[in-house]
Amino acid sequence: MLRVRLRNILIGLGLVISSLQACAQTDQFLPEFDLYSKLHDKVRVNVQARQTREGGEPVQAEMGPSVDIYLQPLIRLAKITAFDLDDSKSRPVVFSVGYRYLPEANGGAATHRMVPVTTARYPVTAKFLLTDRNRADLDWKDGTFLWRYRNRFQAERAVAIRSYHLTPYWSAEFFYQSQYGKWSDTAIYAGCLFPIRRHIQIDSYYEHQNNTGKSPNQQLNQFGLTIGLYF
């Protein structure tokens, strides 16, 4: 059974990667590692380490913890997300607050970031899930404070390959940045979630960014791979 699942995962990954390569040549690879541990039925902690490039910033390392607080699960959401290892998707609303440390690559001052997030989920028919995530990045660096607001919409649907279920998704994220005083960045994502047994889920995705904060505009094509551990 495990061999069959691994084969299906590799086939799915190959299809996603080949389709993304057909879309565009990626400029960067963005790895990420997330560890989730439930403290209570309505509370969990998350430790994240990732490489990111968002809002026109250079490639940066980002790491730190978050605390997620759930509402009660919704039966319709639980049915749609039955094969997803992220049990927060069965909750209509999730509140999160986190801290991120972003070291400066050249040895300069690091960025200290507070991350409040509110995530709402809506079941659409019996199979599709819509997610609306509202997030703020509150950054302190060398005595200077900057902020940005991020709104991400996502649509996903689980697909069965025999007894194995993977979840393709599509999403768009919009950034308002205080340093530019405008909506300065748009990111479009296409990806797929691959659960591996009970505790591991892989998120493989392509991301296209259009940044208008600086002149000239930046066009970025990125490939990301996230490994999530759920306990």
C-alpha cells in the first residue's frame, strides 16, 4: 500500500512540475518546513522555517513560531477536507498570531516581524473549498517600522486517484505596502497538496509575482516546495 501511495505521489509531482515548467522558467526555488502540534482541540502551535521573496524584497530566510486558535468545526467543511492533514481547514474561522525573525544576508540589522492572521473558509457545493486569508506583516528593523497588508484568496478541490487523494489549488494574493502607500504586489499561485500517510503533507506550487513598488516593475517566477508535519 505504501509503495502504491508513493508511486501516486511521484506521478502527481511529475505532472505538477512539468505543467509549471511549461508555464514559465522559474527564477528561484523557495523551500519551506512547517511543524504543527495541537495543544488542545481549539489551539495549536506552528514552527516555520522558510526561504521567501515577497513584496519585491530580496530572497530572505524567515523563521519563528505561531499560535492558532480555532472555532468549532463545520460539518460541511469537515467532509470537504476529510483527506487533508491540516485539520484547521474544517474550521470556518482561524485566528493566528506569530513572530518571525528575518536575518540580514550581509550581516546587517535583522527584521523582527509580528504576524496577525485571520483565515475564513467557505464550502462551495460538496467538493470545492474557498479560503480568504487576511494577514499583516508588522516589521521592525534598525529602529524603523514598516507594515504591509496581505489578502489571499484560494480555491481547492480534492481529487481521488483510486484510494489516494491529492488536492490541486489556485490562489491570488494582493499586497498593500506602507513604504509605497499603495497596492504594490500581486502573486498568483498554482499548486497541489500531497499527503503522505498520517503526518506528512507536501505542498508543491508555482508562483508568479508582479511587483510595482519599485521602478522598473519586477516580474518573478518561482517554484516552492513545502514540507508540513502534523501532530
